[in-house]
Amino acid sequence: MNQTQGNDAISEKRAKSRITCNFAAVVRGRDEKGREFEENARVVNMSASGIYMLLNRSIGAGEQLSVRIALPTGSLKLGSSKLLTDGHVVRAEPHATGAMGIALKFNHYRFR
């Protein structure tokens, strides 16, 4: 799949299609200094194999994280479902918002 940005074509390296979203999440793990944490995050896109989220903490590549994502059901009566996942960080980069952009590849996931 190729994406076009301006006049330049960028080769898409992902094997799975991504959807843009804006889901609340809670992340647990260790930061790049080895300190355990639990923090709110925002998932900005996701696929069958991983997520990209914004987090106010630096995380090193390779770190294992657990993430609980609130998924809207489309029903006011049902509230939301949750996607529970764990995975490893494949990329961490400063984001324009001042947060860290974290790409996480799923190891396991389940819906609740």
C-alpha cells in the first residue's frame, strides 16, 4: 500500500490496515528508567496487530506494556467494552503534542 503526502510517495510498511481512533486507555509497565507506572493514555490508531498511542512518559523500545482500552459500543445503555492487551514497544518518538508517541505490537489481546 502506498500513501501520498504532497508529491512524495511513501511506502507503507504495515502488513495490517490501520484505523484512526481516539480511545481512552490505561497503560501499565516500566518506563525507560525502570520505574513501574500506571498512566492514562490516548490511542490514536490501531490495527489487528498493534496500536499507536500518546503517553506522557518515555518508554524504551522493547519494553513490555499492558494496555486496557475503552471501546465505544455505540449504545448509551451498554457504555463501553474493553480491549485488554499486552505487547512490546517497537517505536517511541516525541509527538507534536509534547507527549510521546508509542507504537505497541500486540503479544496477546482479549475483549471484555
